Amino acid sequence: MIKRRELLLGTLGLSLSAHAQEAPPLPVPRNLTPEQQRQLEQYQRLNRSLEQSITSLPESQLPRNGLWLIVNSGAVPASVARFNRGDSPNTTPQALLSSLDTSTLEGVTRAFGRRRVRFGRLVALVPETMTVLHTNPKLGESVPLGELISTDPLTALLATLSDPQFDQLVSRGLGFRDLSPDQASLLKKALPKPFKVAPANVSPGTIDFQEFQAATTPEQRNALQERSKAVREAYEKQTKTLSERELLSGLRLRVFQSRHYTFGVPGQQGFGVAITPASEKPQEGWKLEGDGMEFALPNEISPLTAYLKSERPNQLKPSELPLSAPALKRSIRLDAPKTVGALVVQLAQATGLELYCAPRLAVQRLTLLGETDLSVPAQELAQALALSVCGTWRRVGRGYVLTYDVTGFATLRAQQAQIVKRWEARAKAASKSNTKRLKKRSWTTALPFVPGDPSALPQEFLGKSKLPFSELPAPLRQAIRADLERSATPREPLPGLPPDPNEQNQHLPYSKVLSSLKDDSSVGLDTNLQFGVELEGLGVMRLGQWRWLDDDSEPPATVEAPVPPVQPIPIPEAFRGILATTDRVSEAVALVQKTKAMGFNALLLAATPQGAPYFTSGDPTKVLVAAIAEGKKQGVAVWAAVDVLCWRRDRLQPKPAPLPPGIVEDRGLFGETNSEGVLAGLAQRTEEPAWFHEYIKRRMGNDGFVTPFVREVRNHLKTLVTALARTPGLAGMAFQRSGSPGYLDMDYYSGIDYLELGYLLEPRLQRLRASLGDPLDEPSNRSTEMYFSVGNRYENLKLDVPEFTPAPQGIPVGVPAAATAPQNTWQKARAQAVRELMIELFQSAQRAAPDLPLLMRERKFDLTFEPWTEAGRLHEMQSTDASADAMGQKASEKTVLVAAVSPGALRDWRKLRSEIESERRQNGRGKSKSLVLDLLTENPSVDCPTALETIAPYVKTAI
């Protein structure tokens, strides 16, 4: 039963909540067999809680002197907790029972992994150890490269080969005698254990999952299993298991090439499908069981985890709570709190301080023993509580929260993610070195194919990257077409179930390719590396899956051909607009005139190049009024383009224009602004070319995001929208840049290195006051795991902190799941804050000018504009899956396409043509009748009048 108690703290006027739990008695099963009864009793004895174990001691053993504080008193013994988590696979329940001694207070303390710590007359029974997450940036470089790539032993082996050894590997292969002891050890690690081979044309007898699901009766499923068992037994009789001695004397490691055949998806520029042909007839010879692929078990933990997480003796962590403050010197007599959260509420009430507790800690059960009516200093109680939960007190504005660390849990995870990214970059560098050595030896023409590989090409085609489909050998064309047909056909749903739309979407790209496949269709020939082993009498066998090769080499330098004479791009759309900006009246007039001269009929006037919003220059409509007046003369409709949350600021200048008073720029997990986060992210991506860094700085580094949580920002925006909407002659308003990194419901973030914003003091304190926890403790990635990819393997780094991120199966009875499960409320709160702001802006515009047309630009990727007619209906791509083709599917006559004018397009008219054609094809689908040329998104600091002069000859309209 959950109890909720509201306490009002005097003049502070705060409402704090406390959760107390009382676990209802477990139902006792009836009609148990003797064996079941024995197992039940064994389970109950093993899972006796700490509170039960202590309170059942003889009277003489019970705590007497002082007030005893026991946090998480519902915990089971430490060895049982490890067994329940699966961390003790070789332990039996009987062995656990025999090792537990809970007959004395000292025995109970040891069994539950606790120790006594005295704070004056307060005695806390605290955990012996605590989990520590390591975030020193030097870990990114200090971990030996050999350890990073040892989980992919073949990559590690190639990196250690001398040039003569590498030549031999490419030509005829390497045996154990050709390797040093360390190299031989890596090859042994790469081989499957046991080394089991079977005839290539024999099936191991597995059951197709779809076939098994289609069997609806026990008899049908038993028949399938019996059939599979018989086939498996026949298969096992034909297999061979080779000894280590046989391998050491006769095995040779070989390298081969394999091919993928790629096709562009019609109507989806930049997207394609890859086909690896499968053999239609049984293969001859022998093969490794499972092709020698070893898969990491889901719970297999990488040894690299030890660098990022360790167990240390539990001790007080650095705290931001001022323990010497007079308020904490007061004594407090506790009123039988049942949980940590309830105790924090009583501590706040006694001291008058704003004290809060992380939700994951607040629900932990609390037991008081001994002199329970004793008064103790609040200072000692705060310290004992922090040590008992292996945490500390963090300051948040005027408040303090009991949590894991003074650094946010999400911040710690982000710091660790940066370390893991650096590991991946170093491991990838080793892989790229192998690629360079293969390229030096012309591997795409020198390496053979594995015998019988259905993807093999004739020698005369090797080295080519594309071919017409008709030039491929007939058997290969037939295999590719058969594979496309399989991939384009959705599986039939199970009887009684409707078709799965996701299943349809997955097959749609293949269906498009198949339906458009002709003799002259272009086929990409992608080359992959395939390892193999060769043994006398058995021949060549694949070793693992083919591999993409890491390659960062730039294409050969070529002299750029002169740009051909301009062939004007037809612009037949009825609504033809220019998205531009200026803070000068004279330039605004000139922009209207140039828009008219180009044959366009609309100008969308946005904020100034330096990002100073309209209202910072006094009259927010001064420039706009001048443009509207000239527009009336020229027949050009002038719209106001409003940057909602992202105000362009020229960050490439030493001193960007300051924001207006009261306007707060949003901050990330590390307290950084967007531009600071971009620069920090680029500093860690040293492997990328300089031109790409400059592009990112220009494209993203000058974005200044403001927070929707601060009332002054919301008021400024509403004032601006109202003033603009009331401007006489305004054609409409176009809202854009209304999405910020972290505020969007996405499966990834578009910022550099997944930048997230929203971590200002005000919203953090608001959430603490609502008993929702500090957002700094809520990682966007809810998993307690992190993955480190090396070659074709993914290493699982398990970074959970048991005392702060309890496993779902460890949720105590009677505790609401939302209190202990990984939180996602912060993500929803950020998205809701923007939604509420947009509704307010819509209403402001409607009140000021009810008939004024409103447009909203797609919020996630700055794609199309759509009419905004409902306050709460925001325009954003719902799916980031390119195959779903979300924007194109919802295109209509009212969709306004937006073609970005990049710096490259200013130099070469063909790039602008390509951008326009791509927008029409991808997002317009022949339905849209509106097009806007966007001068700002790809080049925020562009001089708009000059840019229009440049592109004017590129376009042709029917004026």
C-alpha cells in the first residue's frame, strides 16, 4: 500500500512528497508437493530481508545503544543478490544457505555486506562497498590499443603483421609456423571452439521460426521438433571435430574478397539496397559449423568495463551541502519514517532547507532500531543518510538533492560515452591501417573469392565500381533477381493476425528496385573482405562474416572542370519565395526588388544575420514595414519568418551580439551553450578533415538556442508575434527553428555528438519541487549498458550502479514501478514545454490577426513548410526511418518545399538544380505547388543581396 503525505514548509511554501511502502504479505500457494514445499521454504530462507533477519535475532542481540539507521532494509543477503542477478552461475541454493550465518548481529551484518559507522549517537548500517563510475578523459588514450582490439583478434592480428607476412597472407595464406607466439595466440582466439566442420550440403536441422509459429497444436510442434532432432542426429554423424594439434600443424589463414550488389531506390535519392546473392543449389566440400561465427551472449560483459566502473570501499563522497550551516546543527527527533524520501522530508522540515531526494533513492525502505525516540543533529543525520545510499548531496540553486554524485548521473554517462568514442576511434585507426595495406596490394583485383561464392565476379570485372545490370553473368543476374524477389515479399501474417505495416515498409525499397530493374539499370559493385581457413583434405572454409573495410582515404585529387554555362532551372511553382534576412531598411527594399526581378512573388524575411531578434532593435517591425511597402509596389508578398528557439548568432566572430536582458541561452549537460558544445565535440573528432569541421562550425556553431522554460523568453516571443501579426499588409508568418537538441521525440539527436539542451537551474529546481528528480540524473539513453564496436563485434559495457539503477526485477513489492524504473519523464517534459510555447504563439497570432496565414517548418530536420491551422498540431517527421519516406507521404498542394542554397550552390548552379530536384522528388511527389529558396540554413552569415545577385541567372520563371 502506498501512502502519500504532503508537508508545507512554513514560509518556504514548498510542497514535498514522501512515499512509504508497506509490502503486503505474499500469497501462499496451496496443494504443494513435498518437493515444492521444500523449494518454497528454501526460497523464503534465502530471501529473508535485512530487516527480518535483524528483528528475528534474540533479544540480547538486538541493537540497543543509540539510534540505528538501516537504509534499504528490504534487501536480501549480498551473495543471494548476486545469485539472483545471474552473477554466480556456479553456485547452488544449497551452497548459499550453508554459507549464510544470520544467527548473530555480526553474522547478519557480514551476510548483507554491511558495516557499522557511528555518527555521535547515530549508528548507520551502511554498505561495505560502493560502485564508482570513472570518467577521467585520459582513459580514452591510456587503455592499451591491444586491449581495445583484442576482442576482434583478426583485426589485431593483421595490425601486427610485418610487410613480408602481409604479402604472404594475400598470396597463399599464413600458418601457425609463420607467426610469432603473440600472433599465434591471436589466431587461436579467432578460431571457433570446438573447431567443428561438416559437409557444406548438410543442414544442421534447425526449425524455421515462422514455420514453428504456424504450428498451432502441440502435436504439430512436437512433429517439427522430432523432425529437427532426426536431421540434427544425422548431421552430427557427419561432422568432424579437429584437435588443436591438427590445427597447429595444418591450418592456414586466408583472405578473400566478397561482393555486394547495390541499387538506388527509385524516388529516394541517397538511399539504396544491398544484395548478397545466395546459392540456389547445395555447395560441395566442407564448412565450419555456423561459418565459424561466434556471437557474444546477451549478458556477456566486456572486460573493458573494469576501466569505467569499479567497486570501492564505501566512504563519504564530496558534498555540496553546507554541513556547518546553523540550520544543520539543530537536533531532530524522527517520526518513524518508512522510506528514505520520508526521512528527507522530515529533515527539510526540521532545518527549513530545501532538501530533496532522487526518486530512485526515495523509495528505499528505512528501518529505525534501538533508541528510536532519540534526537540527533541534522548534520549527522544528513551524513549518515548519504553514506547509507552510497551517495551525496548536490546543490541545485537554492535546493539540495540527495543523489548518486555531485556530478549528474547523465553527465557521468555522457563523459563515459566520450571515452568510449575515443576508444572506437583508436580501434578504427588500426582497422584503417589494415585497409591501406590491402589497397597497396590491389586487393580488389588480387584477392580470389571463396570457392563456390555465389557473389563471385569474372576477372575482367574486378576493379570496377559500377556496371549495367545486363553485363553481369547470367547466373549472377538470376541470383540477384531471386534475392530481390525474396526481400520484396513480406512474410504472410500468422493465422488470425492482421498484416504488420512495419513488415510492409521493410520490404518496400526492395519492391521499388525490383519493379524498376532493367537491363541498363546501374549496379554498384561493393567489395568486402572475407577471412577463411584452409586445411588439407577439407579445402577452404569461411571464417566468420564478411567485413566492410574502414577507409578514410580521400578520392584522388582532380582538377575541377570549369562550371558549364548556366542552363536556367525552371521554377513553375505558383508560390515562389526567397527566405532571406537583413537588419537594414535599404537592404530590405533591395531584397524585395531582387525577388521581383527573379520572377519570384514572395519574400520571407527572417531575423538578422547576427541573430539579434526583431525586438532587440527597438521597433520590431521597422525593417518589415519597409519591405511590405516596397512589396506592394512590386507585387511581392512579404512574410515574417520567425526563428522560435534557435536564434542565429555569428559565432565565427570574436564577440557575438549579446542577447537581450532576461533572455536565457539554453545549456547542456556540462553547462555549455550550443556553440561551445559544437566546438568541444569537434575537438574530439580529430580524424575528420578540416573542411568538414569548418562546415559544421558554419552550419551549426552559430546557433544560439534559447530556453522555453524561462517566462521572459516566452513573453518576448509572444510580444514579437503579436507585433508582427498586427503589421499592416503582412502576407503571413512562417515559424521555423522550433526544435532544439533534447526537446524532440527522436531516436537520436541532430547536434554534434548528440548534444542535449535544457539543463538550466530553473527547470531543474522546478522538477525537484515536483518530486520528479534532477534532470541531470536522467540519461536520454535509458539503458544501463553502453556498446563499444570493434570490427564486426559489439562489446557490452555494463555500467549499472546497483544502488542507483536497480534492475526491474529488483523492484520491492508495493513500490510504484515509475519510482525505480529508468526515467523518461524529463524527455517528455522538454517536449511538452515547447509544445505549450508553440500553442501560446499560435494563439497570440490568432488574437492579433485571425485571418493571417501561418506556416510551420518541419521541426526535426528543417524540411518543408506546412500550413499551421491547429495550435497543438506541430509539423514534424514522425519517423526517422528513411524507408518510411514520411515527408513525401504527407505531401499536398499546400506543402511548401524548401531548397537550401549552400555555399557550393553559389559557385555551381548544378548543385542548386540538384537540391531543387531532390526536394520535388523526395518531399513534393508532384503535388506541391510552392517552393522557397532558403539562403540562410546552409550559410547563416551569408550576405543575402549578394547571394540573390549570384543565383538570379540560375532560375527561370514564367513572370
